[in-house]
Amino acid sequence: MVKINLVVCDVCKDPQRETEPYTVTGKGRRRSMDLCEEHSAPLGELLAATEEPSPPRKRAPARLQRRVTTMEEIAARKGASS
């Protein structure tokens, strides 16, 4: 037995159109649907109108060069401060 799953637009039900899955959430409700390009256009326009510009990239801080201190240098400093 062969099973075929066919996903169609939830609005027009046209099997010839490709669909994309969408999930809409609002006022405590959540709805998932598959929409063709024509019927997803209003959602695309809404998303495009509300997109925020990308924030400017922050430069990584310059790396500080670590100074290695020997035990002798630490002991000398302790002797100098006494």
C-alpha cells in the first residue's frame, strides 16, 4: 500500500500550488496553516512592514596582552613594599 500526503493551501485548496507553513499567534490563540504565495502575500507584507533594521555590528574589543609575572618578581615587589 502506498500513501501519499498532499499539502494544499488552507484557503484555495488548489493542489497545483506550492505552499509554505505559517503559524500566527495573537490574543492567546495560535493558528498554524499552509498557504500558497497568493494567500500568504498579506502576511508577507505585514512582516516586511514590521521588520526592524539590523543593528550595527559591534566591533570586538582589542585583546589585552597578558603580562606573565614570575614568582621571583612577586617576591621582589613584596620586599620593596615592606
